Amino acid sequence: MASNSERITGKYCVASTRWHDLHSCAATRQMELPAAASNSRPSLMQQAGLAVAQLALALAPHARVFWIACGPGNNGGDGFQAAQHLQNWGKAVLVSTSAPATSYSTDALRALGDARAAGVCFTEQAPEYFDFCIDALFGIGSLRPFSALHCRWIERMCDGTAPVLSIDLPSGLNGDTGNLSLHHVQADYTLSLLTLKPGLFTQAGRDACGEIWFNPLQPENRVAADARLIGQATIPQRLHASHKGSYGDVAVVGGAAGMTGAALLAANAALHGGAGRVYVHLLDARASAPAAAPELMLRSAAQWPAQATVVAGCGGGEAIADHLPALLQNAQQLVLDADALNQIANATPWQVLLSQRVPGRTVITPHPLEAARLLGCSTEEIQGNRVEAAQALARRFQCVVVLKGSGSVICSPGALPHINPTGNARLATAGTGDVLAGLLGAHFANTHDAWGAACAAVYQHGLTAERWSSSSHLTAAALANAL
């Protein structure tokens, strides 16, 4: 029968360090169909229902009353199967369902009959009292306006104090994009069955899902992944017989008047991220490196090594524009962030220069507003499908893209999109993006691998925030020092 489920993320942290394939809802249905059409036992629905019941019991072993809200499709059938097991294990189970029998598949009808035979209590109303709730309403079913009855059930789930476990997806969450409908379930736990979906990990997915669990069940037909969830990278051990030149040079260009802190944050992150040497070209000529970071070397472009990985744009303001043509044409390895991206968005010739750079030599790190400027669209359109937006940027500019945000998306032309699972709201403070740019520059300088550097940097950046003490606030400077 169903294998044990794996915890992928906690509510505020990553739980699994493994890399996982992600499949769209369409790909998931493609895997479901052959399994549903076969006569093998246990059926996929039987496996799913058992997995849900096992996890519910593990999460709430002392709960007595379980309420399961079942929708009209196979998600509801999974709920019926879970109800049967919980009832047989001595729990009081209440199932709310309003769908006619004709709406259910053969497997779901069989599960409904099994639940009734086990003595499960059925009602259209949400109960006044329950210890634990299972959301089996819609899963990966196509999003549609919910009926008034389903809206009342969802409100009851969200208003109650009992924990909520969603099957596959919280009802109202788009499994491909992570966007939420007006009415949606706010889950404490989500058990994704058969596949992990991209929308669980980006945009509003993490907030809606609570802890994310995964059970692959036992499908006979696996299909190619649509994306991948980043796992922890292996950091090579430094050789004893090495020196500072063995680990790459980073040159940070930015820090216009009033914004020198951004460039210094990036430079400090590059230092703590493992770069052998870090040079800083501050665009405010009156500024100096702080005494707290004596390792930083203030140098102009003519004074740093030609092979240095350049991190450009942090706090650059309009002054960065004077340096972009030369950097786009001459930098061996280039990380473009913040004001560098804003200036490129306003200059078509520079966009052409960016797209003509040698493949694998450039990483851009936009947040959603910067991405919108680069693509000439709205922030809402970027957030409406973050994976597609990152892919569009990678195709247009022929480089590695890190679209920052909840579930940062990493894309490169022709490569499988990757989504980062680490990070939390502590990163929502000024300067943390500059820290990421500098850290990425350090990885890039050390490995000469733009894709690997981007994946490793976003994972490490987020993981550092997850490990932050709950008794202190995170600041960008402290984050850089903790890398």
C-alpha cells in the first residue's frame, strides 16, 4: 500500500535537503489517467486515501473528531478513502459532501460506498465541533468560482482553531503558478500526492500550504518534470595547498551618492561567501570603505583583474549607466542587479548587448518590479506566472535569471526551471537583495558556473535566514556576516 510521506518544508523552513522534480497539474493528470484506467489493486485512490489517513493520524494522534470536506471529483474520492480508514481506526468521522453520485468516477463511487459501509457520518453542513479537518474539495481540479456552500465550508475551515490538512493542494491554490482565488483554504499541512507541483513553492503557495508533505504513491507511468525544487548543494572542500587566487576575484560596481551601503553589503557578502579577493568601485567618489571591512579594496575598473566576476548595480542609481556599456562588452563574468537592470530596461541598445554576451557568462537578479520593467509589462503579470516570466527573461536576454521573491525562480535558456524552497519573511528588509548579489558573485567567481552559482547562492541565502534566531531581527549586514 502507500509508502510513508516525506516532509518537504516546515511552515517557515525547508525540511528536506534533497532535490525534487516538480510537475504541472496537466502532467500530474497525465500520470493519473493510466493508473485510474487499470484494474490494479490497490488503486491510486486507495493508496492516496491511506496516505492521507496515515498522515492525519500522525499529525493529530489524539484527535477524536475528524471533519472531511469532500468535493465532486477525485479529490473528494481521496477524502472518502481517508474517512473509511479513520473510522475503522476508532475515530469519529464526519464527511460533508453535496455532489450527486453522477459527478464521481468509478473509483470515487467505490470509495464513497466503502466509507458508508464503515459507518462514516455524512452531512451537507460543516460541523460545529471537530478536532482536525481534511480539505478534500478540489485539489488540482480546474479553478472555478466556488458555490456558496463550498465557500461556507472554506470559511469554517479557516475560522476554526483545529488544524487543516489539504489533499494535494489547498482548495483555491493554482498548482502551476501559486496564485490564490478569492476564496481559498489556509492549510496548516498539505500532502501533495503523486507529484510535487510548482505552485506549492512560489508566489502565495508557501503561505497557503503550511507544512508541505509528499507521497509519490506507486504510479507505473512517470512523465518528464516541468521544473525542479533546489536541494542543498555540496560545497567543495578547500585544498590545504591553495591560496586567495584559487577562489576567484569579485569586483562590485555601485554605491552612488547616498547608496554606498548597498555596494558595501554586496562586497561584504562576497567576502563571507568565499571569494578570494573583493574589489569595490564606489560611484560616490567621496565615499570610503568602512574600517569594519578592511579586506575590501577600493579600485576602479582599470585596477581590478580582468578575470574578476563583476557585480554591478547595487545602489548604483543613474550613475551606473556610465559604466554599463563597457561592462556588458568586456566583463568576463557579470552579475546584474538593481539599478543596472533598471537602466538596461530603459535602453534598447544595452538590452541588445546583454543578449549578445557569451552564454553562461551572465546572471541577472530582478525582483518582480525590475522584471516587469525589463519585459515591458506589469508586476501583476510577472507574479501571475513567475515561472513563465523567468523563462521569458532568460529567452530574451540569453542569460541565467534569478527572479527573486517567495520561491525564487532560476531559469536559463533551454534549461528546466528551478525553484528555491529556502527563505522566509525575515528577508523582507532593505539590503538582503544586495547580499544575494554579492554571494552569487562569490560562487560564480569560484566555480565559473553561472547556473550552479545561482542555485547554490539562493539556497544558501534563504537557509541562512531560516536558521536565524527567533529572538533577534535579521539585518542585511548581519546576514552577510553570517554566510
